[in-house]
Amino acid sequence: MGSAIGPTGFILLVVVALLLFGPNKLPELGRAVGRTFREFKDGAREIISDDDASKRKEQEKAKPLASESAPVDKPEDKRLPE
């Protein structure tokens, strides 16, 4: 069974909101809810970008320098054994 609100459920929510808040307060309430969701999304986006930036910094610190990670290859001794 899906958890989405169908058209009947949505209409019921609007009727209940009208009864609780009245037709004059409903637009103001809608704006407040919209503002709250927008601020929440902006905050979540900011937290995610900060988290990604800190992960990148940690990965760069963990990455050894090229001179440290690659062992220095010694030239092979190609002389014939004596």
C-alpha cells in the first residue's frame, strides 16, 4: 500500500485547515509553510556541501605525495653473472 496522499486525502486536509484557521489566515499559513520548507532545503543543501568539502579535504590529506607513494625503481643489473 502506497504512502502517497491521494486527491481525497488532500481535499480532506484543505477542509480541515479551513475549519481550523479560517479562509483569511490560510494564505498566510501557506506562505509560512513554504518559507519554512525553503529554509530547510537551503540549510540541508549547505550542510551537504560543507560535508562534501570536508570529505574532499580529508581525501587530499590521506593521499600521499607521488614521490612517497611510488617506490623508486632501481635500474636492473643486466650484467651477466661472472
